[in-house]
Amino acid sequence: MVTQPRVQLHTLALLLLVVHLGQPVCVEVPSATEAVLGKSMLLTCIFCMKREELKPKTHVNWYYKPTNDIPTVHIYNYEKRMLSPQAGQFKGRLTWKGSYDFQEVSIQIHNVTFNDSGIYECHVTREFKDFIPPSNFMKNITLKVKEKATNDAAALYSGIMMYVLLVCLTLWLLVEMVYCYRKITKSDEQAQDTAY
């Protein structure tokens, strides 16, 4: 016969094994494309590594292109955990928001202006050791700066649907409770009638 402490010990050991085997997950998500004048804007760039046990040398460069006629401008470089100085319209307004493992290599623009509208390019190069070819990644983000934040229709609809669903589930629970109460009461009455 298995005792309760022994079952708890086996359950604890199994739980620790499952937790130990868990791995963090990297998900590549799209960046927001609308910024509000005077606020901060996060330009999200995520490049997941397929094999996390490798420790590559990672180079991150961000470029900005305001219009089709003007050439692309290098605005940000992050290499060996050292930030190169920024120049031009972004001087003092860019902040590194990447992760320690360089899977997320995002930057944040502070005090957004209308001149910040344009196309941003995130370039990531990973150089591996042991004869593995380097991997390159590029992501374009088209940013539009607006004076006021626009209401997101999807967020509005999902909020309405959440409340409608909450009301429907509450009513269904109430109906089930009344039905079960009546059934139990009827069963008790039948049991009392048969007892006499």
C-alpha cells in the first residue's frame, strides 16, 4: 500500500522534473506602426535563435528612411553591449530595449515628432563559431506619427464581446442553479413520500 507522504514525494519529484525541462519560448511579433506625437514609441524587432545553446557574436544596426527620395540613414548600432553615439534628429532620443540574449533587439524613440514618420530597418547579423555560416535578418517597420491616438476597433469589439459573454455565462449559471435546486427539491420530496 502506498502512503500519502510517498505519493506527495513522487508528485513533487515529477513536478520538479517537468519544471526543469521547461524551456523559454521566443515568439516573433509584429511591431506597432502608429505613434502618438510627443509620446514614446517602441519599435519591436525580434529575431529568434533556433539553437540557444550557441553563443553567437551579434551585431544590431537600425536604419531610418524618411521618404522615398532621401537615402537611408544609419541611426543606431549595438555591438558587444556597447552603444555607438547617435547623431542627427534622433540624438538623445533612442533607447535600447533589447534582451540580454539578443533575441529581442528593439529600440524605443522618446518624444516622437512628425519628422519621425518613415521606414525603419532592423538589421541583425549573428556570427557563430565552429564553421556555422552567419545568419542575417532584416525587418522593415513603416511608422506613422499621429497627433492623437486612434481607437483600436479590435480592442473595442473584444471588450464588448467579453462583457456579453460574461453576462451570458452568468445567466446560464443562474439557470443551472435553479434547475439543480428544483431537481434536488423534487428528489427530496419523493424520498420523503416513499418513507411514509
